[in-house]
Amino acid sequence: MDASNRALDAAKVPAVTLGFWIIKILATTLGETGGDSITMTWLGETTSAATGYGYLIGTGLLLVPFIGLVIAQIVAKRFHPLLYWAAIVGSTMFGTTLSDFATRSLGIGYPGGSILLFTLVMLSLAGWYLTEGTVSVQTVNTPRVELWYWVTITFSQTLGTALGDWAADSGLGYDGGALVFGAMLAVIAAGYYWTRLSHVMLFWAAFILTRPLGATVGDFLDKPMNKGGLAFSRPLATAALAAVIIALVFLLPQRAGAHPGDRAAA
């Protein structure tokens, strides 16, 4: 067995298939409704009872289980679907509250928060590339690479929340924002099938853009009707999304793999 096949066998991330993207979008949507359930519904950050510390407290509450899930993922000897997707959901919920804390509590706004977080994503990818020579997910099979992977994912999830909120509040609304980000993902898919652009680059572009898509869809589900939402219960929407994700993890093929085309594109 050659080195590339050994790397593939040892990969601790799922193969990137249509099922992967379906679960990823649902996970990002859950991250929005779940994070908002904690900071807005439970801690009342958007109500008259707000203390001004809701986003900070919510971020702190989510940080501990998220770190625990990432450590468990890194310590694990092989790919475990439920553990991987639990860590992804943890990153989306943590990213939601962290983004809201940065853009609202710290007062840097959506543009400032988006620029800051985009810079952090690029720095994380640059650091990963400089130390490993690639940012391909095919190489996610050692603790050091996994650490880069999860740092990059966390920044991208946080960036996605800021981008989604910025798009919705700029006049697009939640449904309009979802359509825009969905169209951008369609363009990336076209680039994958009909251009010679790097599949690794397209993967990370799609990975980042699924987060604002999920953020706008999540806000569309749970925001009040007078703000363009459907006013569904945040906790109930979160529970329903979690149930669907768990079902899909068992129903859709879940195997360790790599980014399609990694062997041909870098």
C-alpha cells in the first residue's frame, strides 16, 4: 500500500460526498438555532431582561464541550461519524455565540467582524500550509494537522455567522440571504465540475459558504415574523434538526475519506 492510500485509510474526516454537504448545511443551521436558543431564548439577550453578558456567557458555556469534543476527535484512533459531526455542531454553535459577541457586544459590527474573521481564516490556512505544505483534508490524520483543521473550521464557522447576519440585515432578508449564498455554492459546484480550479481551494470556499447559508436559514426559521422569519421555537427547531442529522448520519454512507480529487489537485 502506497503512502497516499495509507493517508486515505487513516483519515479521520468523512469522504466529501453529497451526503457530507447535506449534513454540513443542516449542522450549520442547527448551530444558528442552537446558539440562539442559549443566548437569546435562555439568557434573554434580545429581550428587556438582557444583562449585556448573554453572548459572552453563552460563548463560555459552549467553549468547554466544544474543546472536549475536539480533544476526543483528535485522541480517537479512527473516524467516528457521530463524534465528528458532534464536533462540527459544537463548532457551529460556538461560532454563532462567538460571532454575536464580537459583532454585537464588542460593537465592531458585521463588516468589522467579517473582515476580522476572514483574516483569521486566511491566517489559519496560511499557517497550516506553511507547516504542512498542503491544506488538503486528505492529510487530516495526525494530531498537529487535526489541530489546524479544527482551528480553521472554528474561524470559518464564526465568520459564516457574521456574513449571514450582515447579508440579512443589509436588506436581503433571511430568505434573500439564503438564496444568495445558495447561488454562490452553485457557482462553486460548477467550478468543481467544469473548470480546472484547485479542488482543495473549492472545498474550503464551499465549506466556508455553507455556514452563512445555514445561518440565514436558521434565522429564517426562528426569527419573529415581523422581522422576516417564521417564528418557530428555537429549542424545538434545534431538536428537530438534531434528530434529522442523527438519522442521516446512520442512513447516508459515512466512511473515512478525503477531498475528491486531492490526488489530482493541490
